[in-house]
Amino acid sequence: MANAGLQLLGFILAFLGWIGSIVSTALLQWKIYSYAGDNIVTAQAIYEGLWMSCVSQSTGQIQCKVFDSLLNLNSTLQATRALMVIGILLGLIAIFVATVGMKCMKCMEDDEVQKMRMAVIGGVIFLISGLAILVATARYGNRIVQEFYHLMTPVNARYEFGQALFTGWAAASLCLLGGALLCRSCPRKTTSYPTPRPYPKPSPSSGKDYV
């Protein structure tokens, strides 16, 4: 029963991480304008996501522009897009696979070992999904840091981490933790010992003594 509860906890954590990865991909605040330097403009907020860049005015008006050309984007943004989409698709596959292997489900009840293996496979796919999301967010964050401290970057053109990055890091952590808990459902190998051979029973004495 404890193993079933641990398995359910891992599935819930991984599922929440998958939802977080979708939210992170859809958010626009992957990097936000850094109000550093002497010329601080607080009348507008500039931020960029994976799909568009936006400018928010102090009056509440928001203007966004979708990135037109895919080939015109830098390699970091292209790789981040691809890894986030791959992570989401892998998470979706992991949900279906792990659901079949859950002990609380009626699927494959006749073969308990195969059912546990399905849960482990779902956990492994969740781990791969979490790694893809983690690599995507870490690479994008590293690009922001490099541009921020680059000597050729103007002070008024520097960006900082946005909410989407923190959401992505949290989502990757949940996917990795949930996948690790699901992998604990791996069936243990039972040591099989050979059946002992029965010894022949001694024949009853005939009652005759030979001299």
C-alpha cells in the first residue's frame, strides 16, 4: 500500500510538472527589460517570450509582435522552442504510459510484473521530459546572463530572468522528482531456489534376521 501511495505521489508531481511546462512555454515573460543604468524608463515594460515580444505601457495598453521569420531567430531561441515542445510531447506520452501502470487502475491486472514495468517506463519518459525542459530553460537563462554581462551590450538593452524561466525550472524539477518516484516501482527480482529432491523412504524390515 505504501508503494502504491508513493507511485501515486510521483504521478501527481510529474503531472503538475507537465502542466507547468505548458504554462512556461505559453508565457511571454521569458526575459524582461532590466531597469539598470541612469536612464530608467518606468512608463513601459518590455519583455520577450518564445513566440513574440511585447511592450506594456503604463496606461495598460499592451502591444505584441510575433517573431516573423523562423530562420532569422538565434540558435538559442530555436533550440529552446524545440526542447520545450519535445518535453511537452514526451510528458503527454509518459502520462498515458504511466496511467496504465498505476496500481489504482484496472488495466493489466492479470500481469502484475508487466504493469509495474509500464509504470517504470512512464517514469523514465518523465525523466527525459524533465531533462529536456531543464536544458531548454538553463540554456536560455545562460544566454541572458552572457548578454547582460557582455561589454558590448548597452546598459539600456539588458534583460533579466522572467517569470517563465522560474516556472520552467519548477516544472522540470517536478517532472524529474515524479519520474524518479515512478521508477521506484521497478519489480524486484525474487531469488528462486531449486526444489529439494525427496529422499527415498527406507523399506520396512521383514522381521527376518540373517546370520
